[in-house]
Amino acid sequence: MKTYALLGKNIGYSSSPFMHNAAFSALKMDAEYKIFDIPERDLKGFLCDLRSGKIEGCNVTIPYKEKALEFVDEKNDTVEAIGALNTIARKKEKLVADNTDFLGFMKALRGEGEGDLNFDPKGKNIFLFGAGGAAKAIVYVLLTLKAKRIILTDIDKAKAEALAGSFFKKRKGDVSITVSADEEQYEEFISRSNLLINATPCGMKEKDGALFDYRYIEEKHYIFDLIYARKTPLVKDAQKSGARAVDGLNMLLYQAAASFSVWTGREAPLPVMRKALLEHVGRPS
């Protein structure tokens, strides 16, 4: 039996095994998808197992989307542009980095299906909270789709500045990237923004505080919260305000389907994966 993996830390909540194992079963593939929740000191050893064939391929999540780049042999153009990976495939003992996060985000952002945001960022202002590996993929998408202005904020301002700097020379058209850590400016920035994106873990736990004052949200806003394990206060309050708001469920589904195809060369059974995902998070299918 072939083994595929999700590599990360403190990731026991993940729905990815349910999606992928449902797909393997539907296609009658002798394969399984497992969580490898490991400390950083074991990262090299895990990737050695991947290189040797003990593991066929893996997804990579928090906090290793950037760190794992140190151990791969090849990066495709998307990974080079984004500066982070979320998928590794093994090809003749070489580890090849890919990034399907951007595909998942782009499809969920512009899609018109249930759970998609149906938003075109061209010429729009976007306020992005978070500067980690997922945020890098998001900025890449927003640049590609010709957003007008991107405001980045993170509790680690240096991290946000580094993210902005990494894309500065890759900007397309007249896109402006601004970094701000001043919460006193949030109301002004939000009032001028069309789309608000949460790419932080804030809201994942019941005890988490608010990302910002949700009273700033207006009906005109679009909200994309990457958290999918629960309906966050951000999404709930946005919907109460009449704003269009979605969580990260569809992004997770779409990136998983793309990763499945990278590893297997087969088209992922999306309806099967969606059903398994919805069942795991306790939502009607």
C-alpha cells in the first residue's frame, strides 16, 4: 500500500485524510493518507523517508511551508514565485516542490458555486491579515489577477515587510503593496477595502479574540476567512452585516484535489472528496 502524508505540527484537526482516503477508495487505489505531526528536528528524517519511497507524496502545512524548501531538489515556477510550497512529489528519488494553495484560493475566490466568494479582485483594494506561507500564495494570486492595492498586516511586522519585499520586484501593473501594523488605521483601511482576508489562525479556537473590530464591516465588503474547521466570529459577524463571507472549506477542497492529481496523475473525484470533507466538519452535504 502506498502512503501519502500531511506534514505539519499540531495538525490533528485536519480534514485532509478524510478527503484523500475517500478519493483512494472511490478510485480503488491501494493507498492511504496519514497525518505526520512532527517537531522540526524530525523534518529532515521525514523527507528522507519521502525520498526513499517509504512515502509517495505529501502535503505540507503550518509551520513548514517555507522550511521544507531547504530539503527539496526541484521547485516549479509557481513555488519559485511564491516562496512557499504545500505539496511535494517524489520523482525518481528527487523531491519536487509544488504549490496548489494558489489554485485552491483562486478557484474559491472567483468561483460561483456554493461556498465560493464570486469576487473579481481586478482593480480592487484588499486588506490581508497574516504573512505566512498561505499569505504568500494569496498575494501571488492577487498580483496575477491585477488587484489595485494590497494592505498587509501581521503581529510580526518584519514578517509582513519581508513578504511585501519578496513580491516588490514581481508586481504586475500598478499594484501597490502596503504594510501596516497600526490598529488605529484599521477602520480607515477597512472602509477603503473591497475584500478582507484572514490568513491567520485567529478564530480557530473559541478563546481567540477578534482579529479587528467587526463593527467596521459593511454590507459592501467581501470576506474570505481561510479557517475551515469552524464558522468563525469573523464570518458570522460579516454575514450579520449583510456582507458576502465564506470560510476556507472550498479552498481546502480545491487545493487537495490539485495535489491528488500532482501525485497520482489522475483526476481527483471532487464530489467524493467534498462529501467526505463536509461529513468530517459536520455540515450537510
